[in-house]
Amino acid sequence: MTISPREAAWREDLRKAHSAKERAAIPRVKMPELDPAYRITCNEEVNQGISAEQAVLEATRCMDCPNPTCVTGCPVGINIPGFIKEIERGEFLEAAAVLKETSALPAVCGRVCPQEKQCESKCIYHKMKKEPVAIGYLERFAADTARLSSQTTIVGTPARANDASGTGIKVAVVGSGPAGLSFAGDMAKRGYKVTVFEALHEIGGVLKYGIPEFRLPNSIVDEEIDALRDLGVEFVKDCVVGKTLSYDQLLEMGFKGIFVASGAGLPRFMNIPGENLIGVMSSNEYLTRINLMGAGRPGWDTPVLRGKHVAIIGGGNTAMDSVRTARRMGAERAMIVYRRSEAEMPARVEEIKHAKEEGVEFLNLYNPVEYLGDEKGRVTAMRLQRMELGEPDASGRRSPVPVEGAIEEVPVDLVIVSVGVSPNPLIPNTFAGLDVSRRGTIVVDEATMQSSLPELYAGGDIVRGGATVILAMGDGRRAAAAMDEKLSVSD
């Protein structure tokens, strides 16, 4: 990565100010959190953010590596050393500007991205048997500082975005989740007229309906979206592309490029007896009713089932969001039922920690085989098969196998199934000529994200079948760069 003379001078000054030994001796910052006994009574954000003093001290831990491997772990290619060094110098708005050069949603990513599996996993501190630099905490700090200071200037914007006329080329985005927003931001900066079509009544996609406010406040998402509006992005709600508008109609409206980021909102079930009982529902429905439709809040009429003994089936981040939500909705016993061990859970370590602090019970190495109901068709119990770990499967994880005869019955009055999702089938089924995989995902060129329809690009869960926010954003950035290159040549 090429650095400017100014940055090279900063690095030299910092090397003189702090030796590697002094930096390594600084302990990693701890994120302040709400007390568990209080936070299960409300929807306030659990992680409270770090102070300016904490941020500067944590930034000082960065070793200023000649070859910053942390960048290779970031799907959107953030200049991690660059923004961290700005924080170390106390230039917090400059740090936010560095983030904005590549990320449309830094305040979001600083909260929900699995940094421990991405950028932080590549930190040189791992070789020293020490905790990595808290890149995610620092990203959140810089983004929040800029947000709270009302600093909206986008530094590093390409010249075409500063031209009032822009390119004059219209591009459409289907879906306002992280992939769509990332693509929209990059194309707006390049001077395109971007319109985002969202099927729901709120902009934000999974950031709004899938992630609870105690992890990602809606106000944060709204402010990131407002920043895109300031760039000229237009948002159209309550528009179901594939029903309200067809592919041909989008082209007739003058859109020269279309980016599909319609997500993977189709829930999966396990096809076991009793799944049709009242009180067995998907995590998609449960979280959407509460997060997006206000169920349980004063003044909102959206109904939602409340349980005293609630089981969530699955071990991912969505399962943790669901079980922690259930605690906040009054569950006395909230359980995670997962067929593998805790060490193999795909959920973030921090989310598992928070769930345990909030009184969640973990039933690891158990798998539901049947749900039992009463005479009114309401779920009353689940039958669980005890599991043990066998040989590794194709993913490298040890496969769970049943322990013969080991069946237990556990009382429940609400079951939330969180065992994965499938791609939204609407666009794959209605856009003629679009290549679709056996899994229902749109087939694209991995380098450009272009589909079999030359004007149509796609990214996020509609391509991956299920992924993280930051991976979806990376897809949006790649698609924007490729579509810009193609349209620039055509223009």
C-alpha cells in the first residue's frame, strides 16, 4: 500500500515517540457495557463506546507494520493503519474521513462486523501471543465522533461527485441492506444518479429488521442513510422489484445498470414433527415483528408471541439476537439449543458472552427432533436428542452424531427457529435469462459481480446465501467499481 510523504513523516515521529516494547506493554482497551440486570429490562445499546483517552491509548498500541496484514482481512479494504494513526494524533475527524473513503457505513461496521475473524485476526499481536489492536472499537469511535460533531463532509470523494451534473447516468439498486447501501454510496461518489428501491416501509434492510437496537440502534442506521441522501442517493420505499416493477420496466425508466441486493429473507425450518404448532416460528418473523414493526412497544399494535420458557434453535448471531430479545420480552428461561459444542458456534464470542451475562442457558450438543403440543395446538415441550461430536465434515467442523437412546423432554411455550435462511426467490424467478444456482442464488462473476444479464450485477446474501454485513458491503464495492468501468467506457 502506497503512503503519502505526510503519513510517512507521521509514522517516523510515532516510531520515535513509542518503542515497540512500550506499545506492546499497553493492555487492550475494555469496552464499557451496561449492567446485565438493567439491560435486559430495556432496548438500550449494550456497548457504550470508548472515550477519547481510551481511543488514543488503544491507537498507540498499533505497531505501524511495514506490511499491514490487518488490511488484507477487511472485505472493503479500509486503510486501517491510516485511520488508527489519525486517532493516535488526536485527529478524530480525519480518522473518520479515512474510513469514509472506503466504507459507506463505518458506525454500523464498528458495531456489528466480526472484526475478531477478519481484520483483528490478522494483527501482528497474535504472533506475540497478545490481544490484537481493537480495530472495531476504534472504527466505532471515529465514526461516532464525526457523527456527533455533525461533520458530514466526505473527504476523498472522486471528482465526478463534486460536479453538480455528475455523469447523468441512472443506476438502480434493489434492496437497502448493507450491500445495496455500499454500492449506492460508491456510485453516488462517482457521480451517478442512484435510486434505491426497498420492498419494506423502512430503509436499511437487515440492519433494521434483523439486528436489535441493543446491538445496533436504528438512529445510527438512519444517520448513515442520511449521509447517503446528502450524496444524492434517492430512496423509494414500498416497492417490490419483480412485482411492482419488472426488469424491463427498470430499463425503460432509463436505468443503465441494476444492482440486486435483495437479501436472503426466506427462513429455513428443520422439517420435524410439530413445527406447525402455534408458538413455533422463525427468527426472521420474530425479529422483524419486534425490530421493524414495534411489537411489544407502547403505542404499537403489532402482535408477537411472548413466552416464559423460550428455546432458540441455532448458534449463529441471529440466534443470539433472538434469545437476547426474548429475555427483554420477559422470558424467565431463555435457552439456546445447538447441536454442536460452544467452541464451534458461528456466533461472535462477544455475543455469546453477553447472552450468558443476561441469563441465557446454553444447551449445547442437543438437537430438537419433535415439538409437542396441547389440545389447542400450542407448543408445550420439545424433545431433544443428545449429540456427540464425530469426524470433521466438509467445513472442517466435527459432525454431530446422535447418542443412541438419549432423548430428553424440555417444557417450552415458544420456539424460535434460527437454522439459516435461503435467498429471496422473487427476482431469480421473475427476471428471464438470469442464471441461478441450485441453492437459488444469483450466479455472478466473482471479480465483477456481473450476472448473466449484462446490465445486472448482484451481491450480498442473494449471491452468498447468507453472510456478514461487511462481506455484503465488499460485494457492493466490487460491483460499483466494475459497473462504473463498464458504463464509463459505454458513455
